[in-house]
Amino acid sequence: MFTLAEVASLNDIQPTYRILKPWWDVFMDYLAVVMLMVAIFAGTMQLTKDQVVCLPVLPSPVNSKAQTPPGNVDVTTNIPKMEATTDQDQHERVTSDISFDTSAVTPDIPLRARYPHPDSTAPNQEAKKEKRDPTGRKTNLDFQQYVFINQMCYHLALPWYSKYFPYLALIHTIILMVSSNFWFKYPKTCSKVEHFVSILGKCFESPWTTKALSETACEDSEENKQRITGAQTLPKHVSTSSDEGSPSASTPMINKTGFKFSAEKPVVEVPSMTILDKKDGEQAKALFEKVRKFRAHVEDSDLIYKLYVVQTVIKTAKFIFILCYTANFVNAISFEHVCKPKVEHLTGYEVFECTHNMAYMLKKLLISYISIICVYGFICLYTLFWLFRIPLKEYSFEKVREESSFSDIPDVKNDFAFLLHMVDQYDQLYSKRFGVFLSEVSENKLREISLNHEWTFEKLRQHVSRNAQDKQELHLFMLSGVPDAVFDLTDLDVLKLELIPEAKIPAKISQMTNLQELHLCHCPAKVEQTAFSFLRDHLRCLHVKFTDVAEIPAWVYLLKNLRELYLIGNLNSENNKMIGLESLRELRHLKILNVKSNLTKVPSNITDVAPHLTKLVIHNDGTKLLVLNSLKKMMNVAELELQNCELERIPHAIFSLSNLQELDLKSNNIRTIEEIISFQHLKRLTCLKLWHNKIVTIPPSITHVKNLESLYFSNNKLESLPVAVFSLQKLRCLDVSYNNISMIPIEIGLLQNLQHLHITGNKVDLLPKQLFKCVKLRTLNLGQNCISSLPDKIGQLSQLTQLELKGNCLDRLPAQLGQCRLLKKSGLVVEDHLFDTLPLEVKEALNQDTNVPFANGI
């Protein structure tokens, strides 16, 4: 057998799940336990005490003389009149003594006294003798026959419900118990329920929840203290303080009621609430992430809701079924039964009258069971009414939004909504505190508090550094926001914000009077109105790095005093259509525009800044730049860079830029530059950079570009230098590094103004003497060639400051290097063993640059 505790465990759930048990489920659980006790009690009584006692129905003497067949005799008429006239006690005594031997029964004297006429005839005396037998009538059955008849009649005479009622009640109760808690056990719902309860408990106990609601209460108190009287706020305070786990939430209410006329109390309380332990802050951040993921997972389906509806329908149908068939058997349970077992050949009797000793007990238990089932069924009907009365697959936090400052708490749906409805039946405070973790405002406020707690002014000051321009720079990377202490660094020149998605620039930025450069790397910063006014008037340089053009803040296009704008990100869609920038018309003082993207054409709205733009830089990622017609309108551009744009020739639109001074076409696929003759119309062009291309020859027409001062042809496929190059008398810088040049023409001596010559990475084996006529040379890079000797005339280059010879075939260095007074060891790039071949005094002269600073340092 099983114990009551073992069966009751079917109805047991984890204690933490109780918050998902509304009052009707709890009530039905108790009713199920009562029904279980009734079933087990009835079953125990039936197994231990249930039996029937049967007596044969004897034919009366009158009917016997008439020789009436026993099978056609009615049971009530076969009972002698003497038995019918006896009282109930005599009848029970006769029944109980039926198993004794009838030969021991003797006539009773008081019974004989009832017949005082001794002179009666013989027949009358014989009849009187039968009447004088008060203890029963002889049946001629032994004990085994009675046992046999009792067992036969137990199965034949008793209705089936009297025998199986306890077992049916037990089975029905177990089914109801399983149905009540099936949604807690089913694997696909159990995991969601367990996760929900776990998160809900943590949200309820989180210090951040208490703090957020407390601050909300403080804000409400401050706003309403002029129009809310003490009589109105006192009940609210009492109801709030009675909620479990919310003492902190009620504290501001005390301030609101008890210190209504004190202006200093809220000022003291609010700052104390802003302190949040770092560990608690990290736990709250993790909770926000868990709630976000759980919501996305649970809102996709309504399995929990459907399963709960199905189990409620099953319980209701079970109630109707039990009630319908059970009510018909209440009257079928009786104490007396007539049994006709058809065993006359074994006992000699055909009809027996039996008594069921458990009849009254079973009937009372059945009535009790039906009553409990009726109550259970009405609760099931109420549950169905609640399930379909309101849409439980939608949950609104409207009341929470009204009572708190978190107006952005979203409404939820499907299983998430249903679980919250179930929690509300337990305690609405749970969903109110849970809603705090659905609010982005709450999450941002938590991040802000944690951020300010971690990034103090002292810590930020330690991260300030000097950049290449000797400006004070602060770089913040992957933070949840911008710490407030940043805006106390009033001497900061450059501020870099990278991967800070929730960056907000408050009005305090107006304190940073030295700030002129701002970097926003994947950081769509929001700016307050006062902060925008400051940036509009003071910001000079802005770098914006983005993935999508929508990440560029709208206020960027309104910075009227901006001088430099750097945009790095995707400006081309998948279908090869241009993603347009917003109008740049408001950028009235913009001088430099740098776009690093994947453009297929020059954006048309760049022409908005054409009148005052002096430098345009377009760095593509290898996407071919096809349309450049907009360049013709950039009449004031002095510097133009088109890098990595897959250009195969020099664009004709460039020849219209009459004010162009510097052209950079780096990293393209330019093979021929026959169009270079058109540059003669660009009278101001002084710098031409055609490096990192595939140019094989330089056309002689380059001699017509007479104003060139810098010429870059490095990383091409040049095999020789034409004489026309050396006719450019104004040339100061010539870079032909990393080509296939094997000889330097003697005409190089004509470049009297040449200051920088780069021939690194070629095949030069001999240096012409005319090279050393370029006495203004400051930089001479000859590394990675095949030079075997360095002429002594190197000493003529008195202004030389950098000389690269590493990677050649030299075996010594001339002592005349000592005549290059401006050349120091730091500017001499050569192997160590070659440096050691120099005379001692030359080496000392070259080392002077290291010794002097060292001496000064001492």
C-alpha cells in the first residue's frame, strides 16, 4: 500500500512556484487533498471491514403445504408472520445466531405463556409450537456454506459502485491533481516557468528595484507635495509599507507625509539613494540582460497559456463527468439486498437476504465526495470565466507607468503576459517591481549611476594624454555612457568617444572651453539643447565613424562653425545605390571634408559646401569610383585626394579645378598618365602624388607642369627616369622609391632646388657625380639598391640631415661624411659594421647629437 504523503506529493510543487498559484488553484489543491483523504479512508475501511451477511429465505409452512414452487415465492411473503411481527432487536438477534446448531434451541417459557389454552386441538398446538420459536428457524447450513454464500452475494448482490467507489475516487483525485500542476511539470513549459520565477525573485529582491521605486516616490513627492494633503497620503503610505520586501520604497512616503513642510529633508535623502554598491550594480545589469533575453524567448509563443487552458478544461470536464454518473448511485447504496446466486444445488436455497455493513458509511462518504466535487467544479468554472473574460495574452504596465517615472515600460504579450497575470493574482507588487527591469530609462539610469561611481574625476585625469599635436586628449572606449566627471576636465582639447551607444552630452560640456575636437566612433551621441549651442559655436573638428549612415547624429549637419569633418563608414547600399547624406548647407565654414567609405560616385550634396571647401579627401575601400562630375563644381578646392578608388586613368574632371595645388591619386590602377599634359592649365599645382599605382613610364609632357615642387612616383613599375623630369626647376622633392630604376641620369644635377630624393628599393648600382651638385639636399635615401661605393663628393652636401644606405653592397664609408655638419648618427641609416669603418673623429662628430642632450640632461 501507499501512504497519504506519497500520494499527496503528486499535488506538491516547488515553493518558489507558489507565486504562480492564484487563489483558486490553491483552493483546488486543498480540495484535492480532502478528496484524496476521503478516497484513502474509504478504501482502507473497505479493505479491512467491508463484508455482507446473508440468510436464506425459508418458505412458510402454509405455502409449503400448498406445495408452491420455491422459485416463484416472493421473499417478503415467505417470511413467517411471527418474524414480521417481531421487533427490530429480535430480528437482529436471530440473524446473529443463525450459525449455531438449531437443535440446541428450546421453546421459551414467556412465549408459551402467550398461548394459555392447553385444551386446544393438535393442529393448533403444532401451530403454537412454531410461534413459540423466537430465536430463529433452522436452515440446515453449516459455516462453510455461509462463508460461500456471503462471498457469492458480495459480488452478485452489491451494486458495483459500492465495491469500487474508493478506487474510483482515488483515480479521479489523482487525475485532478496531475491536471492542476501539469504545466509545472511539462518540459517545454517547466523550463520557462523556472526561469521566470528565478528572474522574478531576483528582480523583487534587487536593491536597484527598491532604489528606482524610491527615487520615483521622491520625484512624485516633490511634484505633488503642494496638492496632496496628509490625509490623502497616509493610507497610501500604510498600503505601501505593508507590502513585503518594500521598506525602502515606503521610506520616501514617510518623508512626504511626516516632513511635508521641510524643504531640506528631500535634498538630504535623494543623494543618499544614489549610492549603489558596485556588486549590486553589476547584478542589476545582469538582470536587465536576462530579462531582455527571456522576454524575447517567451513572447514568441503562447504554449504556457494554452496548456493552462487545456488543463482547466480537462478538470471541468472531469467534474461534469464525475457528477453525472456519481449522483445516480447515491440511492443504490443500501443496507439490505436480495441475492439469488443460483446455487440451490449446493445450499438447498434459492433466495437469500443480505446486509452490507459499510453501506451507511459509504453513503455518507459518497455524499461528502459529491459535495467537494461540486465546490471543485464551480471553482473550475470560475477559472474558465477568468481565462476568457480578459485577454490574458496581453499585459499592460499602464498603471505602473502612471505611478512611476518609467513611462517607457513596454506592454508584453503571449506567455510573458500570461505569467504576469498569474503573478498579479498572488501579489501585484511583483509585477510592479519586475517592470523596472523592462524600462530602458531605468537601465540607462543604472548605467549612469554605476558609471559615475566607477569613473571619478581622478581616474579620468589619469587617462588624459598628449597627442601628436601636443593637445590634451581623452579617449573613452566601450563604456555604458559618458561619465559626468568628463565635463569637469575644462582644459581638455580633444575628446574621443568610441563604442558608447548610449552617449549623452549634457549642458555641462559648456564648461570645456578648450574643447575644439570631438571623435564619435560608433557612438550616436544625443545632445541637449544647451550643449548643442555650445558645440555649434566652439567645435572646430569632428570625426564620425559609423556602420550605417543613420548613426550620424542629426545635429552634426547644423554645426555652423565646424572647420573639419571626417566621415568614416558605409555610404553605399547593397543594390549599389547611394545612401545620401543630409544637406551640408548649414556647414558654412567647413574647409576640410574627409570621406572614407565605399562610394561609387561623389555625393552630389557635397556641392553644398563647394564655395568654401578647400580640401576634399575620398578614401574608398576598393570600390570603383565611376562618377566624378560633381568635382567640376569644387572650384575652390586646393587639395584633392582620391585614394583606393580603382581609377585607371586621371579623371578629366580634375582638370577643371583651377585652384588645385595638391593632387593625390594613391593606390589606384593607373597604368598610363598621358593626360598629364592637361595639368599645364592648373597653374597652382605644386604637388602631384601618383604613388602605389602601375605606371610604367613618365611621359615627356610632364615638363609642361612647370610649377611642380613635389613629385611622388613610388611603388610603381618605372624602369627609367626621363630627362623631362629634371627640367622641373622648382622641384624640391622627388620620390621614385620601390621601382625598377637601374640608373640615375646625370641630368639630375640640374635640380638645384632639390631637397629630398628617395630612390630606395631600386636597382641603382652607381651614383653619378652630378648628384652631388644638388647642394640643397637634406634627405637622400639610397637604401636597398646595388651601390658598391659612396663617392667622396658626398661631403659637398653640407645641408644633409638624413642619409639611408642600408641594404647596399658597400664595404666602407668615406671619411668625407664628417663634412656633412648637419648629419648625425640618428639620421644615418647604415649597418653597424660600416659605421665602424669611419674614422674616430667622424664618429664622434656624428654621435654629438646623442651626447649633447645627455650632457644637458645631467
